[in-house]
Amino acid sequence: MPLYNYVCNACGPFESWSSMSEEDRGCACPDCSGASERDVAAPHLGLMNTTLRRALARSEKSTSEPSVVKRSHLAGCGCSLCKVSKKPPSVRRRWMIGH
């Protein structure tokens, strides 16, 4: 069953599930039980690239409820955040810096 858009003159737009055989009939408004006509709407097509769609979904999710990450590091764990280099960078091959 497809989801159709209907417009009630008193209450405004709403959506309702109807069988395809009843597509030309009106639908009763859920608020006032008045007759309403089906609204012509553009189809919801998923034309977006899946990678971009996932990235947008992830960014929308993080805007309302950002995830909180708590991480405790052990002494000498070796990760790049905790690693403190005591040795200065090599100056023997300065021409290689940036490669």
C-alpha cells in the first residue's frame, strides 16, 4: 500500500495509507472526519549517492545528539595522542621534509 498525501480544507495536509485500487477516492480526515482530496506530490526518489546519503545522515544525527567519547590512556600506551617525542626531528635530509 502506498502512502498518499491528502489535504483537508479545515485541518490542512496529512498522509494516509490507501490501496492502489482506492487511489481516486477521497479520504476522511483523521482530526475532523471530513472528506478530503488527494494532493499531487512529487515522488520521493533516492537519487543521491549512497556514500553522500550516509554522510548526511551521520551529520544530521550528530547535530542533535553528539556522541561523547571518554577514553583513558595508560602511561606509555604508545598512541599518537600520548606519545611525546623527546628526540628532535632529523636535519640530515632536510630536502625530504614535506614528502
